Amino acid sequence: MLDEHRSKTYAVRFILLMGLISLFADMTYEGARGITGPYLSYLGASATVVGFVGGLGELIGYGLRLLTGYWADRTRRYWAFTIIGYSINMLAVPILALTGRWEVAAFLIVAERLGKAIRTPSRDAMLSHATRQVGTGWGFGLHETLDQIGAVSGPLIVAATMFFTQNRYQAGFGILVVPAALALITLLVSRRLYPNPQDMETTHPGYPIAGDGRLPRVFWLYTAFMAISVAGFTRFQLISYHMRAEGIVPDFQIPILFAVAMGVDALVALPIGRLFDKRGLGTLLALPVLTLPIPFLVFSRAYLLALFGVVLWGAAMGVQETVMRAAVAEIIPPERRGTAYGIFNLGFGLAWFLGSTAMGALYDLNVSYVITLAVTLELISIPLIFLVRRSVTAAGQSL
């Protein structure tokens, strides 16, 4: 019992430390993401460009995880991939303060997502070993909560900086060099304290991998559901573009609204993680339920309706960020988890890119087309949840 208690304590400390890294990192890039849409608009980009850049960044940020996850599994150099990725991730954001053209800003926005593509499968694979000790839903929920504390504070810091300075956007990006440096320092300390996170997981009772290395059917069904649902999920870049274009809120309030969304995300993460540990994949139903009303609210011209839509947007993000990672850890054994995270994120990123690009183009035509597309995709995703649960039951698993 004492050894089990020590193992859990060791795992929780690792989760907390990785959460602290994510806290500083999210202060950096989420602080920037809250204003990238308006910033591109300020530099002369159209809604189509904003949608394309946001989608391309996510396509690269998720799509390349297939390769980085595979190579992390092959080489077992999870820390190396994590450190390289975070370094690119953190350096790209403050440099945005020096740009004067939307083309350069777009390149840096995409580069920041590239860094995330390099480090995320390895980081999540290392985290999954620790979460297996304490409950995958709760473990990833705890990490997501710390992550979102940074995602709340970052946009607030940017908003305050923009409010008190005349050179608003440049100062807002420049202040983020501080949390970026703290993230990299904490990362190097973590590498020294926990050189072999895989040692925290010794057994995995979940779905077996076929002899030819194929991943289980439930994994592919789950990936299909998440891809369709994400394609219909409205991007904050486009939401913030709409708010600025319609004059719904002043520029400096947009990152505050983004901080509100991230705060809701943090509040949702732990409860939804606990619910996942108890109810399994049935918790996925919360995603379309939360997502369906969002486009009607955020693309209205009423401030209070838009605010409520942003709150729901944050809650849906909390479900996405917690459950999607926890489920992969439950379904896939340790030796293939980096690859599985990579494949899953490829589908996720491709769907994000196609959905974002389509919504940006449709917005330039008529905002009602964006709403129609978002609602249609969410409705299509719902039957896949029941197929996932049926596959789980057929396999005799409790997930």
C-alpha cells in the first residue's frame, strides 16, 4: 500500500509539474491567439485569409503529429521532441511584436503551431503514463485545469497591456516573452527531475493491438467522431473577427472574452475528467450538446448573446481537451501511444483546417452559411458516438 501511495504521489507531482509548464506556455500562445484574428485584420488581411491562416496553422499543428508521434515511439526520445517543440512554440509568439505585414505575422502564427506539432504527442505520451496511476480522466483534467489557468491569465495580461499602451498589438505580443522564458526554464528542470516518465506505468488492461500492429476499431470510430465534430466547431479567430467587424466590443475587450472562455474551460476540465473515469466514452455526448447553440449566439449582434456563446465555447473546449486525450490513453497501450496520438491529431487537424477555411470563406458570403455548416456537422457527428459505445460493448470493455 505504501509503494502504491508513493507511486501515485510521484505521478501527481509529475502531472503538476507538466501542468505548470503548460500554464506558462498557454499564457504565451493563448495570450497571443486571443488577438491574432483582429491583428491580421489590423494588418490588412481579409476574413478568408484569417480563416485560412488559422486553419493552416491547426492543420500543421495537428497533421505533423502523425510523424512526430511515430518517431517519438520509434526513438523513445520523448523529452527531446518535447523540448524542441516548446522552444519553437515559445519563440515565435514574442517575435510577432516586430512584424508590420500580415504575411510575416501569418508565418509566425503557423510556426507557433509547428512547435506544438513537434512536442504534443511526446508530452501527452509521457503524461499518459502518470495519469494511468491516478485515473486518466482526472489526470488529464488536472493538467488541463493548470493549462487553462495560463490560458486565462495570458489574454488578461495582453488586454491590460493593450489598454495602457498606445502601440497596442506590438506591446501585447512583446510582454509574452516573460511567460515564454518561464515555460522553457521549468521544462528543463522537469527533464532533470523525471528523466524516465514511462517507468510510472507497468500494466495496461485496455484494447489489444493486432499482431500486424493495427489499432483497434474503436479508435478509428472515435477519431471519426471527433474530426466531424471539430470541423463544425466555430474558431475563436473568426468569432473575434466578427466581433471587431460588427463593432460588438472594443478591441481591448476581445482578449478578455477569450480569457473568460479559457476560465470556463478550466472549470469544466476536472468535473468532465471525473465523469469520464466513471462513465467512459458516453461523456462525448456533452460535446455536440454544448456546441450546437454556439454559432447562433456568437454570430449575433447582441453583446450578451455573444458573451453567453463564448462561455459555451469555453465549456466545449474543456470537454475536447480533456476527454479526447484521456480516451486515447485508455484505448491504446503504452508502446503505440505516441503513434496513436499522432494519427488522432492528424484527423483532428485536417478537420480543423477544412472547417476553418470553409467557415472563413462562407463568412465573406453570408454569416448564415457559417451557422448552417456548423450545425449540420454537429448533427452528423452524434450517431458516431453511439457506434463508438456499441464497439466498446462488443469488445467486452468497460470504457
